[in-house]
Amino acid sequence: MPLPEPSAVAAAAVAVGQAAPVPPRIGLVLGSGLGDFADQLSSAVRLPYSQIPSMPTSGVAGHAGVLHVGEVGGQRVACLQGRAHAYEGHPDSSVVFGACLLAELGCEAVILTNAAGGIDPKLRPGALMLITDHLNLTGRNPLIGPVQAGRERFIDMTHAYDLQLCAAARRAAAAKGIALDEGVYAGLLGPNYETPAEIRMLAALGASAVGMSTVLEVLALRQLGVRVAAMSCVTNLAAGISTTPLTHEEVQQTAADARERFVELLTAWLTEIGH
């Protein structure tokens, strides 16, 4: 079954609830090199993924594998510091397990973040991009298979990225004077970076940026009725646009360089959601 077993997710939520009894309202997933935001949480409870039943871990640098539950921007937040990826060999049920756990913990909305390669010429390394839509080109979908009790088979994805949450991001960026681009995220399986021909194809399809995560999590969360928003940190120019070889080290370094703006905007975004 592509989605995780409800009993496994429930057991994980019980373990988290024992350590952090006050339920979170907002969930966050922090992508490659973006995990430092979790340090902003006050009165935080920190649980390594290894202490959460059935919680998959990531072997990718920049994904610490720790769940933080605390306060930031006036919100009670559960923050996943890292995620499992399909390209690591994880089944869909593991890739979306963390997102499903956030829903089980009571999160009404989840903000997903990722590192992405810039396709749109206006997106330079370090740019922050609000995701307004996506292309699922992974060849995978966690909704395939038997429909679990209480869930819909056919999910409307017209507004996969919640309009009110996106509006809150724009207001937060304007208030802080932080440039926030917008665009379509293309999710591919990876782990290799794309060829120049593939990037030209993605540009023709309307993609602004490309990465190897997020889209499967969005599908799972929308089936669960959770509101979703997402933001990319553009950490490199895509193949054929970049004049240098693409490396994960570049991804991590650029994310680190954008840390201050990323933290400031995400904190303001959470505050705006509370308003």
C-alpha cells in the first residue's frame, strides 16, 4: 500500500504526544540545508526520528532527522528537520510518512520547503520562490492502491497550494521587504541532476524550478484534507543554465547563505497565518 498504515502513523503520533503533549497547529518540513530554522523554536521538544516508531530517516547531508515541537511566530509548530526521499530507495509510504504524521498530530496546515534548481531566468541562486503549482514527474503517486477508510479516491488539485496561505506569504514578504518570487515546481525522481535537454523540456512545460521532493507529500496531505503551502530556496541554476557542474555541496552552501532571509520570512509567514 503506497500510503503508510494508519495504525503506524497513529503509533508514531502517540510517541510524539507523550513527549510534547500540546498539539501543534502548523506543520513544517525543512528541506536540504534549510534545517537551521528549527533552532528558532522556543520551549522546543526535540525527538530524533530514531525515537519515533516507523519514522524513516534520510541519509542525505543536510537532513538532520529530528522532529521539533515548539513555539514560533505565536504558533504551536511541529517541524520536521529533514525528509526521506524516493531516490534513496524509500517506498511512497515512507516518503510521505512524516507529512502524514504532521496531519495525525493535528496540524491544520503544513508548509513544505525544499532546495531547488532555478529554470526561470529571473531565479538566481539564493532566491526564495513561493510554489503556486507543481508538475509531478516522479512517475510515482502515494494515492495509488486501495483507498483507506474515510479518504477520497479522486482529489481535486485545482488549488493544491492553499490560496489563503499563499496570500499570507506574500503579505509577510512585503512587510519584511524580502523578495519572494513565485512559480511552478517540477518534482522529479532523482537522484541525478537533470540533463540540459530535460531542463529545456521542463521550461517548455512551464516549470520555474526543479527538485526531488515535495510533490508526493502534497498529494498525501491533500487527501487528508490538510491545507498546504510550499516554498523553494533556489540553490543553483539548472543544467544547461549553470556554467559549472552541479553539486550537493553547492546546494547546501547556497541554502546556508540564504538562511537569514529564509528564517525571517518563514517566521513572519507563520505570524501572518496566526493573524
